[in-house]
Amino acid sequence: MTADRDYTEDTLFNGRIRCLQHRTGYRFSVDAVLLGNFISPKPGDRILDLGCGSGIVSLILAYRWPSVNITGLEIQPGMSKLANKNVALNNWQERIEIVHGDLREIRGIIEPGSFDWVVSNPPYRKSGTGRVNPGGEQALARHEQAADLASVIKATNWAVRKRGRSVFIYPASRGAAVIAELKNAGLEPKKMLPIFSYPGSVANLLIIEAVKQGGEELTLLPPFYVYGERDGEYSPEMSEYYSP
């Protein structure tokens, strides 16, 4: 369905979530669906979505967990405006707050230790790598131009409470760097989910869950396959992530 000349309107969970996206800007991918379905908060938990973009992860969390409250922080004014549109489109204004701000300046935006969970689908690529418009939404969303890994984890450490949890999705090739940065910040990795495109491929993504000031104990979860085979059909597990 077309929203207008500047947006498209997409849906998840058989239309139960509606999401506007900029037609020519950054558009969410399967990463957001994986991240939004991974966590398991308790009733009343407060969740911070760092770099929330169009708000898609926040929307998935609000749908999956009706008793949680979510704040999305987004540096790009156009994307934060779009996220607010999506919150209103789904009538979740009382449960999701979108804040326009720079996570590198989080001390002036968020109270310390005020969230039970922090989730982030941060920029993956180092600045200056790959081919992308350096001034566009895609550049800021995918490249470390406005927020590198260290600044994302520093902001997470500020926002999450003691024993609170943080969850990141990141390329498997940079997994060692993520774990090192987490441990340096006092965020102890607890769970790691390797994500494969299909059986027989190498892992291309990792979801890593950490606990602030937690003890040293890491569980490597069974592999998750996005596709059952090379034919493009989702695996049963991935299909479940898209189920209402």
C-alpha cells in the first residue's frame, strides 16, 4: 500500500503492525525482526531502543509484549519524525516515546540506570567502507559516522540499570570486538545466538545479550537459520518470528 509520494506503508504480523518507511531512504531489514523477537522482558519493564530509526524494533516489542514501556532514541530528525508517525499509526503513543537526540550525549537526555533493557541494531560498517551516499539516511544507519561501537556501548552502560540487560545484533565478523567492548564497559556477555542465512553457510550475524555487572558465564545458543534452504523460503523458526 502506498502512503504518499515520500513513504511506503508496510505491515508485519498479518497487518497488526503498520510501518511507514521513506521510499528512497533507509529501510529496515530482517535484522530488526530478529532483534525484536529475541528478548523476553517482564511485565512493566522499561526498554530503550538505541538508534531506533523508523521505530520498527520498538513497534515489534510493543506488539509482542503489551505490558512494557519503550523509549526510542534517534539522531536523525527525519527518522525520529517518521518513528513518531509510526507510533501514532499504531495507536501506541501511551507506550512508546520517541526522543530525537544523539546517543553520544545521552547523559543530558536519559537518567542513569533508568532502563531494564537496552536494545540496539547499531551501524555495522566502519566509516569510509563500502559504497553509500555519505550524506544520506543509509549512511548514518549502516556506517559508524555518528555512532561507533564504543559510543553505543557507552550509552548502553549509562542507561541500563544494574543487573539490567542489553541486546545487540551485529555482523559475526565483528563479534570479537563487540564482546571486548562489552566486557570493558562492565556489560558481561551472557547469551550469543549465531544467525545463518541457511544450513551449510557460515554465520553472518550474532545477537549478543549482556548483563550489567553480571558474572562471567556465556551460553552459546543453537544456530538460527533464516532460510531453510537456498530456495528463499523462510525456515520454520523465522516464519514463527513473522507469525501474529
